[in-house]
Amino acid sequence: MVFSALFRHLTFQDWRASLQKMNAAIACHNDQEADNNVNLFSESEFLTGFALLIGASCYSDHGKLLWLVY
């Protein structure tokens, strides 16, 4: 818990502001593309998505080890 709070503090000055900016961009997209609406993100979905991006970067770095032949 302490590490996640520290990481959020160091990564975003205000992660809720980043969420609002992303949702504003999605709302703008929804206004332009009436037939292809995207749902806005909740706070938990935003943090979960960010965690998945971090996890994916770790797996991509270690993926090369799967094919390492000794």
C-alpha cells in the first residue's frame, strides 16, 4: 500500500486531473463520433488500467527470457 501511494504521488501531481483530462478527450470523441461511443472511465478503472500498463511493460522485458536457450 505504501509503495502504491508513493508511486501515485511521484507519477502524477494529481491523478484525478489526468482522469478528468482523459474523460474530457473521450467526451470530445463521443461528440464527434455519434455511432462509436466510448464509456468514460471511473477512478478505479483509471488506476487499474494504469497498473495494467505498468505490468505489461514488466512482462515485455521478461518475455525475451522465454526463448532463451541454454
